[in-house]
Amino acid sequence: MSGFNWTAEELQKIVNENRLVLFMKGTPEQPQCGFSSRAAMVYQQLGLPFATVNVLSDPRAIPSICEWSDWPTMPQCFVDGELIGGSDIALEMFESGELQEMIDEGAE
């Protein structure tokens, strides 16, 4: 992602252009923290394509994303443009079926 400036407009564009977005430490194949690994596994269980942004790729990423989303930690999970929270919230929503309901409603 060279040339990325981590502006609110750029971050919003990523979220607007992808139904599921995960801002995480590392990649789904090589997560760099347990929380990011858990969030990626939740998204993988959904069986839908999702976009990921490795926040360790640039030292400006984490502070820029946290300020833009008004959420203090990583990872950050977005569904249909809406921040649902971090890995714990995503996992709870997945286990309760609420996450799938949210996705199904967004597809209508």
C-alpha cells in the first residue's frame, strides 16, 4: 500500500468499497497478535470475501485509524460501513448469530 496517506477519506473509501473490512496487525495468513488472529478467523468462518489492512505496514496507520474510527484498539471489524468493534465483539456476534443476521440484512 505504498503512497497511502491514511487520511479519513482514504479509510472511508476502503470501508465503503468492501462489505467486510478488517484493520488488523499482520495478515489473515500471518497475524501478528492473537486478537487479530481471532478476528480474521471470525471473518473466514463467514465464508465471504473480506478486505484486510495490515496496520503494521506503516507507523502512521494505527493512530490514523483509531482517530478516524474513534475506537482505541486494533483490530477493528467493519460490516457494511459500520464499525462493530474488535475481535471480542465480532466473536460474540458471530457465536450468537447476530453477525450473520447483520450481513444478511445488508445484502437485502
